[in-house]
Amino acid sequence: MMQSSLFDLQENQQTLTILDKDGRVDYMPGFFNESESTLLFQQLLQSLDWQFDQIMMFGKLITTKRKVAWVAHEGCSYTYSQVKKEPQAWTPELLEIKGRLEKLCGGVFNSCLLNLYHTGEEGMGWHSDNEKELDPNSPIVSVSLGASRKFSFKHTTDTDKVNVTLQHGSVLLMHPPTQNYWVHSLLTTKVATPPRINLTFRSIQHDTHS
């Protein structure tokens, strides 16, 4: 019998469709089990070049408390909030995760944006993953490691709102055209929480680069 990979899918994987209007979002708790998730967290924390994020706000360059790492194929730069990010190389564990997620959704990813939130007071404001470099026809898959955090979707033209608690080892799969109609946010909390790493796998269009 072939030895199973560290990152094999769990048997009887539970999939919850939490949003099915103007797109679809599926949530899979326990996609990676507890021990796998904890090992991944430690590996990513140590193997990547984490940098404080920088964004343009009210015309000024602001350095955030959270840290980021942009990992991608060579040539896949990414511009967010007017700040261009150049990629660092894939690590073995990231390639393992990427392969599993590509099997899950049938897509192909050439990049991954990782965010490191040190406490619950660090979050992400309302936004859509709709930058010009991103392929609008590709799903976006998010992996959560570490502290459980509340994640929220809000429709752009009505009052609909959907919340989900992203747990250690879970996967969130956002199908197109979700980004056209919904914004999302990682909500902050004053409740003491340990660190969290979020991985968002994306497909970059090379022909948008100038």
C-alpha cells in the first residue's frame, strides 16, 4: 500500500456552503487535521521571509502590524494598495498544500499571499480580491492555521451579510464571481488570541504586467 502524504484529504470531509448568491463560498473545517495544521504553522513561520505589510492610506504609506509573505512563480508580481510585491520562492510544504488544493477545486494556482496576524487586534478591513493581476475566472482558496477568527462577507448592493469562524486547519473556497458582488473582512477582537497564519492561493495573469 502506498504511504499517504502528510497532507492527504481527511475521510468524510465536511463541506458547508455558506454563501450561494452572486457566487458561492464553501467552508471545509478540518481539511488538515490538528497535528498536520500545527506542524504547517511552525514550518511556515520559520521558512518564509516575513515582512511588515505596507499599504497606501489617504495618500500616505502606512506600515501595518501584521506581516506578509508573497510566494509565487517567477515573474508573478502583485500590486495591492498601490504597493508592488515581488515573489519569494515556493517552499516544499507550500507546494504540497498547493497540489492538494488544486485537486480539490480543479484550478491551477501560481501564487500564494500569506498573512501573519500576531493577535486578535490585527485584522483586515473590507475588500474584494479583485486586483487587475488576478484571473477573475479562477477560484481563490484560503487556508487558516492557528487561532480561530471571525470572517465576514458583505454584499456590495444590499444588506446581506454572512459570518463564519475560520478554524485551525480549515479551508475557505471562494468561487467566481463572488469577488464581483461581495467584500470580506477578517474582524478584529479584543479577546486574547494566539497568532494566526492565513494562506490565500490565487492565479495571476502574466499579461497584465507592464
